[in-house]
Amino acid sequence: MTLKLTRRLAIASMIAAGTIAVSAPAFADGHQIQLRMATSGSETDARSVALAEVFGPAVAGFASYEPSYNATLFDQGTELDAISRGNLEMSITSAQELAQFFPEFSIFATGYVHQDAAHQVRVFNDPLMAPFLATVEEELGVKLLSVMYLGQRHVNLRQTREELDVQTPADLAGVNLRMPGTDAWQFLGAALGAAPTPMAFTEVYTGLSTGAIDGQDNPLPTVVDRKFYEVTNQIALTSHLVDLNYIAISAATFNAMTPEQQLTVQKAADAAASVGRLRQLELEGSLIAFLEDNGVEVYTPDLAAFREHVQAQYVGSEFAASWPEGVLDAINALGN
Ligand code: KDO
């Protein structure tokens, strides 16, 4: 934790000292504004599609939306730094990545906290978010415009169910489960009972096909979009994280826009998030049959056992210690 807090202070002092670009972008004020967006997601991912089809056209009158996919422009997890330094304008970022700078964001990356997509939206729009948003904007120069739904994450393994029937966290003991490469993700993997291994998203397919990893966790639409079903045999529907991403934009770029442009950008982000959310929910509801047709066994383990075990790991953890008082209760109060 000390390392991350130091990094946070370093960024704040770099902004204060002017080492990090917080000046107006080159194309502002009546000229075309360049909005380069970097993600490790694919072009066909529902979030990418929603941004390209809804956000891009909505801002086209004054800004050029320029997406790059599959981590071709920036490695997964380096996008926030890139925005901070003025090398990138937008990304689809995660609470886990934000927790690298601001540990309190781990509350939104904790297993079994968000209940569903609607709960995520209520949480994001609640006054409880204000201090979180202000911190990211003031200390990192990044504005979080809207919340996107990534979906319910499940455990997806190479082993057949005959080889490994996952009912409780104890069944995952020794399973080499790929989780994205930040502390909050690794903690969640261990909380599930597995042996978590960090690996970039773009390497997961190869990792699964060579056996470098036993499995990975992602929502069903991602398993299908990235063809992980070709190199895995089972999915235990653990629903351990109702996952989200934030549409992030450079505060310097946003603040250099006219109030009308800012309003258009905000509305465009909300509209894209909403379209992407509906599409992702639709996919989640329809993909089990496709996966089964492709030889993947999909089943529900003992969810109470997973929930209890995961929640117990967070109690007294360094992550829980960083959560502002009362926020978990406020999030729970916004649930169903
Ligand atoms: C992943 O690496 O497993 C993950 O699903 C983590 C998310 O936060 C998000 O970054 C996502 O990858 C990418 O957008 C690729 O879909």
C-alpha cells in the first residue's frame, strides 16, 4: 500500500510542478478536438461498439473520436498514466486500475458488492461518488464521465468438470487462475480460493491454449468475444464480481471545451454507457446455449459458499482499511 500511496503523491506533485500536462489540448477552442481512446478490449466488445456507434457520432460536430483496441496503443493498465501525462484523451478504465492510485476505489472492485447493472448505475449517480470523482480529477487529471457495465465475472477453466467440479472455494485450491495484473484483482483471485496469476488480457487466449494458466475469469460475452471457449471446457457461474468500467477522459481536454461541448460529451458518454449496458445484458442472457453447443459445461456452484468466503477475506484486509467510513453501507443501501 505504501508504494501506491507514494505513487499517488508523486502524481499530485508532478501535476503541481507542471511536469504532467494539464494545459489545453492543441485542437481546442473551435478547432477539431482529438479524442484518442485506448482500450485492451476488442473492436467487437459491446463497450467498444457502443462508444464507436453512439459516442463518436454524437461528438462528431466538434471532436474526432479515435479508438484503438487490443492494447495496441497502450498496454493494459497504463492508460490512466497516459491520460495524466497528456499522451491520451480517453480510456475505458476499471476500479481496479484506479485503486492502484487511490486504494479506496477497491471498494468498487470487491467481490459480491455490486448486485447488478442497475445497482452500479445507482451507486455511480449517488452523492457517495462525489469525493471519489473529485480525487481522480484533482490528483490524476482524469474525469470519470459514466459507468459502463462489463458483466458478471465467472470462473472459466481448461479442466473438464469430470477433472474438477467447482462447488466451493476449496475446489479452486492450487488452480492457476489468470487475473488482470493489479493488486485488487490478485486479491480477488485469492479470495475465490484460487492461486491467482497476473497476465495481460491480450495474452489470455494463448495462456489458456498452451496451459500456462488453468483458467481465467470474465463475463460470458468476453468469453465468446475473445473465443476463450475454444480453449476451455467449463464455466462455474460464480458471479463473483458484477464488473464495471468507467468512461474516462482527460480533465484538461474536457475543461478546455465550451460548456455546450462538455454537455454533449457528457450526454454522449451516458448514452453510450446505456446502449452498451443493454447490449451486454442481452448477450449475458443468451450466450449459455452457444457455449454449451461449443462443448463448454456451464453450471452454478454453491454461491453462498463463494460469497461467504470472498466477503470474509476482505474483512480486516488492507483494502477494507482504505474504504471511507460508511460507504459500504451506503452502497448496500442502494441495492435491491
Ligand atoms: C480483463 O483483463 O480480464 C478485463 O476484463 C478487465 C477489465 O477491467 C477490462 O479492462 C477488460 O479486461 C478489457 O477492457 C478487455 O475486455
